[in-house]
Amino acid sequence: MFQHKEGQRVPAVTFRIRENNEWKSVTSDDIFKGKTVVVFSLPGAFTPTCSSTHLPRYHELAPAFRANGVDTIVCISVNDTFVMNEWARDQEAGNVFLLPDGNGDFSAGMGLLVDKSDLGFGKRSWRYSMLVKDGVIQKQFIEPQKDGDPFEVSDADTMLNFINPTARKPDQVAIFTRVGCGHCARAKAKLTELGYDYAEVTLPNTNRSRVVGAVSEALTVPQIYINGEHIGGADELERWSRQAA
């Protein structure tokens, strides 16, 4: 069984990264000394769970982590710096520092370097997360040691709930739009005025009504959703905002 290292210091290693097309050395002290850091480690960049859920949710919840005293969120994977840099660009995960543990030194020091040769991966990190204060591990969530790639406890919501069970999470806001839609522009301006960081889904004219109709029973755009609630179009958003004020 994997051993938790709560109360112990993180491994003292040097990471080699590429920054602005130049090699740079980053030490454990550079990352952890005098800071509160949330770390999550995963088997590999560009892999399904890592790309669809693990990294994106930490990126999404970064404002809530910062509001609750976390200075930095670090994602560690046994990949080289070129792969991690490309993955960061692909994911647009600017709220998370993607740190390449290219030789697996940090993962080995954590006792969580595992053999995934059956998948052609070689040595990789087991999936886990931890809260580190001034280089000392305060809490660690290690995925259960079983077949496959379990993803049950190292997620961002579990970590945030540990830090503060009442932490306010960012609102989930999405808007369906089309190019050249004046009502869509009005709705987006209102969402911005209300302080929402929304996700925009721009639909092509060819199947717009089918897509919108399938999810909202409406045939026009914009269609706005806030935390799972279907608000409606621009006029409905105006009325909703007045009632919520």
C-alpha cells in the first residue's frame, strides 16, 4: 500500500523546464518555500481523465483556492518539459503551473512512482493530491491502489472541501450564441456586467435550432444557463438579474 507522508517535507529535487525557449532549473524550495501550495499529480499529459477532468477542474476552481489562502496550484506529471508546455497551451490552463517531473525524481521521492509498462508508459506517477505549507505536507489524498486509473479522491472539489467546506465556487455559466446576433451581444454584455465568467458556445446556422431545441426546447439564441438553471434569452436574463438583485 502507498504510504501517506503527511507531516513530512516534500522531496528536495531540481526540475528542468523550458521557459521562453531557454532551459531553467526550478528547485523544490522555489516552488514550496514560504508558500501554501496545492499539488496534484497524474499519470500523463494529454491522457483522457487528466485532460477532461483533473486539470480543467483545478484550473476552474483556482479563484476559490486563492480566496482560501492557496498561493499556487501545481500539476506534476512524469513528462518532459516540452510535452507539459504543449499540454498547457492545449488546455489553456493558465491558473495552474504544469511542472515536468521528467526523470520521476519527485514522484519517486513521494513513493508514488509506479510501473505502467503494460501501457507503454514506463515509470509514471500514481494519481494523488496534497496540500503543502512551507514545504511540509499537511494533507494528502492518494487514489486507491487498484487496477486501472482510479480517480476518486484527488479531484479539485475534494481538496477545496478539505481546505474550506463552505468555500464559494465559481458560478457555472454558459451561453449558446450565433455569429452576428445582436441579442447575443446584449446578453453577453449583461453577463459581463453581472460579473460572470461565462463559456460561450457559438453554433453554426446549419444545426443551431436542433442543438438549442434539444437542450432547452427553444429554437432561438441566445440561451443562457447559470448553475444548471435555464435562464432563457436576453430579455429573460434582464428579468432574472432584477429578481436576483
